[in-house]
Amino acid sequence: MNMNIPINGEQYPCSPSMGAMLRFKKETGKEVTEIDSGSVSELCVYLYCCVASACHREGKEFNLSLMDFADRVTPEDMAGWQRSIMAPVADEDEVEKKSQPASASS
């Protein structure tokens, strides 16, 4: 899933990758699988890591520290990104439900 995040009027690439996961571990000491979906701070760190990693991969300059990044990302940006990362999970759940045979009622 590739998308762009607007920061100060400029679009930055954002996508999950192994590099983003390793950056998150380095920043927090936690695995991405341990993120509390209700923790705005953990989600902000992961978003930062996804942007930093995608910029590195694409050769786009990204010189913001985590705090500089957080100061520039709006709650709306975070909510849009969170919806976009949750959409594939919801789609997979729907496909799985449709592929399972309906239970027989007696």
C-alpha cells in the first residue's frame, strides 16, 4: 500500500516496509505487531517510520526529526492514514467471510 502524506504543502511517500518496521523497533523498542491501535503516539511514530523509509527507498530528501514530523502532521492526516492501513484488513475480513460456507441451520 503506497500513499502520500502532505507535510507543509509537500507530498511525501508513505508505505509500510521492513525498513519501517525496523525503524519503529529502533525508535520504540517494540515490534510493529505490539502497536496499541488506541495509542496515537505509537501510530505517529510508525507513520514517521513509514514515511522515512519510503523516502529513503525513493531517494526523496526527508530531514525531519520525529518531533518535527509530529509537529507538522495534523490529526486529520493521521486519521486518513489510519483508515488507509485498516482498509486492507477490513477487505480481507470481508473476503474471508464470503469464502466460508454458511452454517447449516436445523
